[in-house]
Amino acid sequence: MTDEEGPWHPYRYTPSTLLAAIFLGLFGLTTLLHTFQLVRTRTWYLIPLLVGGVFEVIGFIGRLLSEKNDISVLGPYIVQAIFILIAPALFAASIYIVLGRIILMVDGERYSWVRQRHLTAAFVMGDVLSFQFQSNGT
């Protein structure tokens, strides 16, 4: 925004405190449930899902703290922008890991374009590359 349009604000809208609180609660609750399930069943390959949930919780805490849309307090805005952006890549990595396990369980490797042993690495590398582009702003 230019000076003619008014002062600059990090958001071009007013963030909803209610929705941020609701999503904080939902992600917090599901992350706690996933933590319990991960430890109880020892499914350590789902750690990226757990970390993604924690990142969403941190992001929505930042969204709640930045509700005033104040230029003098950019920390919460930066925190929410980064953590809410990174979390979906971790969720996607979990999906790729589970897909690899499903392919093995149903003996479906002959139908997959990518061999199972390369599947997770290929998709995770794609996520890492995507994250690099996003964090560089390109």
C-alpha cells in the first residue's frame, strides 16, 4: 500500500480471532490425539504428521497474537506466515510415507510409476525443493 491509500498493514484484511482460536483448538486437539496414537502404536514413520500439527498450532498462536494487524509488532505475523506455510509440506510427506507402505502391503509395486524404495525419497525431495522455493520467495 502507498501512503495515499493509508498506512501499511501486514495483512490486507482483519484476521478473525474466533477462527484462529477455533483452528488452534482443532489442530491442538488432533495433534495431541496423533501424539498418543504415534507413541501407543510406535508408528515412528508418522513423525512428520506430528511435527506438521505442532507447526500449525504455533502458526495459529501467531495468528491469534497478530490480531491487531499492527505494523510495530511483526513477530507474530512472521511466525504465523512461516509455520502455517511449512506445515502442509510435512502433512504431504506423511501421506507419501503411508502410500509407500500401502503399496508394499497390497503388493502393488508393479502398478506404481516409482519404485516403492524411491517413492518417499522422491516426494520428500519434491517437498524440500518446493519449500526452498517458497522460503526464497520465488
